[in-house]
Amino acid sequence: MQADNGNNFLARTMDFGFSLNGKPTVIPRNYKWQSVFSKDQKTKYGCVGTGRKIDEYVLADGVNEKGLAIAELYYPNEASYSSIPAPNKLNFAPHEFILWVLGEIESINELRLRLSEVSIVSSEIKLLGIVPPLHFIITDKTGETVVIETNNQQLNLINNPVGVMTNSPDLSWHIKNLNNYLNLSPTNTPNKKVNGLNFHPFGQGSGTFGLPGGLTPPERFVRTAYMKEYIDKSGSNNEVLNNIFHILNNVTIPKGINMKDDGSVDYTQYRAAFDLNNKVYYFNDYSNQTVYSVSLTEELVNAKEPTQYDFKNIFTATNLNK
């Protein structure tokens, strides 16, 4: 979403059945990290996002100091990774791709030019014990938005004019599915006269009749695209952030209403929003409704080691390194 002043934002919910315990994490410039396949990596740019240290720090989303933001989304039954490392390429496990993008890439234009350098290779993440099926939504300060998906073991960069992404199926399917909802409107359905009888809507909101309300990815995509299109456009950063969290409220999953086949509870563990122009990360976890923020300052991006934050109460952000 964009503010009237041109500032661009990326926001997401993180919904999962396994407790990820992601925390606001700052990765500094020149941070050295070890990939499973491409050793001795080093970040060119600092970034802030939601992360957890396993062997190395793993990020699920983030924004870097150049104003490029990315988030991963689950892509089951669709993701197609290489089975072996590709020669003469940077080979990364699926869960490592975000750290490479944020640490190395300045803009969507640069990503287009350099994506061919990279191959994503099938590799388990120890935290989950599986190869995570992922695709990625990426935007920069210009507002241009793309999705990275894998097809036949190849990385594909796809323009995303809707500016919304969710889980499977692929982006092109979700966009085509919007053709089923051309009747949706923020204005009421007009009265009609049929065979001499007058028919009228039961009440306010008749233009949204048929707006899907379930928790499947296609339903949540349609709901979010509709709200993003018609919500009152706002001028200031704070007004845009307010809009963002109102929209996220409509796809946030409380505990207990969405159970997985193995009996685990799929729910929204956190919501995050990124101000790409000011490099500010906003974070709201399941435990309370407070929205915290972490700014990507020069002090943080020049630190020798990553910085993680924990929110011990509703007032204070605590630096875990201190």
C-alpha cells in the first residue's frame, strides 16, 4: 500500500500451526553467514525483519536499508526446487533466500538482473524437519511489486499488479479468480422490480454479497484485494498503517477456529508491516494488540552482531543482546 506522499508499505500475517517464535531481528551490514550450499556469505546491506536463530539466522520477512521488502508465504503442492546444487550459481536452501535478497539486493530492477545467479535447492530446515514449500512477495520504494515462484525447478519473477499475495495456488490463478467477483461493490445493490413486485436489499452492505469469508487462501486473497482497492485512501504514514492493520484484521486467524489434519492449531502468530521509505518495522504478535516498532538505524546496521528484540510487556522493547 502507498501513502499520498509516495511512501510504500508491505504488510503480512504469519499463519502457521507450529510455534515459530519469530522475533524482531536486525541483521547488520557485513554480517558473515554460512549457507547450506553456498558458503561464506556476507551481507552488503543491513535489514530488519522477523527472525529466529537456528544454525544461522532465518528471516521470514524484512526490509533492508535500501527500502526493498520481502515476505515468504507457504506454497504447498506447488513449489518445485532443484534436487542438486547448480554449477556456477549461488545455491540456497528455500529458507535462506530472504537473507540473500535483503543482504544483497537494492531494488526490483536489480533483482530482475541478478535472479539468474541463484538456484533454490531442496533442503530441510531443522526447525520443522521438512523442506518448506515457499514463494515470495517483494516490493521496493517505487511501489512496484513482484512475486518469486518456482516452476520446473526454475525461479520465476512475476509482476503483481494487484499487490496482494497468499498461499497456493500460484499468483496467476489468484488473479484469474478475481473474475468471479466483478459484482462486488462498496455501494448497495439497486432495487429491482420483477413481475410487478418490488425487491430491495435487506440492509446496508448488499454490494458485498458474495464476498468470501472463509480462511482458504483463495478466499483471503479476494477479501484482501477487495479491501485494499476500496478502503479510504489516506495521506499520512500513520493513516496508512491504520488502514493496513484494519485490512489484516479481516484475514487474522484466532486460535481454535482452524485446525490442521494432525490436530495442531493454525493461527496468526504475528502481523508485520514495513515502511520501506523510512525503514521502520512494525510488529504485532498474538499475545496482545499493541503494535511495536523498530527503526533500522545506523547504529543497528553497523553493529558487529545481529540484534534481536523480545517484548516482555506491552510497554517495552527489550534488546536481547543486553
